[in-house]
Amino acid sequence: MTFRTPAPKSSSFRVPPDIRAVPSARRRVVAIVRDWNVPLLKDTIETLELLTGEVITNAVVHTGEGCQVTVSWDGLRVRLEAEDTKGGRLPERTPAGLDDESGRGLQLVDGLAQAWGCRPTKEGKAVWFEIGGCSPSLSRPSSAASESDFSFGAGDAQRLVAMAEPGSRAPSDSRTPVAAT
């Protein structure tokens, strides 16, 4: 029996510069992935929705602008990228105190995504994350992560990426160091 990798898919849409547009954008991303019949577990769909909301909210709140959202599927991972047109410093994950009302979005992305980062664009920056589908090749690195993206914490730093077999949750101590690209 021959295994065929699904054809790559991609869809983009614009999110207006209004925080009230974020819930609709989250639902749209989930609908796109479901329309593609991507084999994601219920928990993974919920993670996709949560991280989508965090990344889009950051783009809208911290730039005062909308953003271009691109969701793609390469047969192994779903990748979401939110691109804004406001240049400047790339976002960084910062610690949030117990009483802080914000500052946990990128911590969630770091803790739940299989890979993530940001990169400068011609007019601004793009923040992206990837989550895996139900594929035996889940632990295989994504070709998308090897693009010329800049990871948070540049240099020779390493970051931890959780890997799990399909249908299981990765224990908190199952993280593998991966060199930042």
C-alpha cells in the first residue's frame, strides 16, 4: 500500500484592527482546517483556536492595526502566521506576574505549539506557530520551520519543543531541545 502525503493547502484572510474581530477570526481558522479534513484531535483543535486568538490579539492590540492571517497544512502540521505592517522590534516572550492582566499570550504559544517564532517582513513582522496532526510522522521536523524565520531568543539559543505520539498528551518532562533557526 502506498501512502500519499496530502497536497499542501493554504488560505489567507484579513483581520480588521478591532479586538472584537478576534473571535470570528479564531472560528474562521478552525472552519478552514475542518473543511480541509485535517486529522486533528479535539484537544489539538482547541489548542489551535486558543493560540490563534493569542497571536491575532497580539497583532491587533500591540500594533493598533489589523493583520493578514495565513493558515496552511503541509500534510504534517498546521501553521498559522499573523503578519502586520508595523515594523520595529520583534515580539519576545516575557514573564508575567500572578496579578498581571496580560503578558501570557506568547507563554501559551511557547508552551503549546510544536514550533513558533517571528520574522521581519518587508513592511512589518510575522508571528507564526505550528501544531501537528494525527500522523505517525509527528515527530519529524517540519520543513516550514527550517525557513529563514527568526526564533524568539536569537543566537545559538535552544528552545524546548514538546513531541508526542498521536492520540497522547506529551508529559511536561518530554521536551526535546531544538536549535533555534
